Amino acid sequence: MIDHLIHLYKRGAVPFRTLSSLPEEDAISIMKSLYRPGSIFWERFEDPLAYLRLRKEIEQSIRQAFIAKGGMP
């Protein structure tokens, strides 16, 4: 069972901003600007559209599980 969730962000940035809340075109543009070939951390943005769609699918599953356990997002 998960006891804690964390959210990492750059110092000085506004926390809890997410690519998922942006229009798809904006999110893809940001991911393309962040992608660096050969970088383990940024490789997830190699195919930004596939990444964004998978991310939204996973986030929806997590949200549904949270609600099923009595959570109120």
C-alpha cells in the first residue's frame, strides 16, 4: 500500500503544475523542448504524444482507485 506521494519541482517554480492539465498541443511542445537524446531522465519525452496519452490513462486509473477507497479528490 502507498503511504505517501511526492511531487518534485524546480526550486522557485510553482508546485503541482502538471503537463496533464495543459492542452495537448502545449504539453507536447513543452515535452519536445525538454527531450534530450541519451538522457535517462528525459527519454520519456522521446514520443511526447504516446507519453501524454499513457500518463493520462494511468492518472485516471489512480484517481478511480483513490475514489474507490473513499478518497475525495
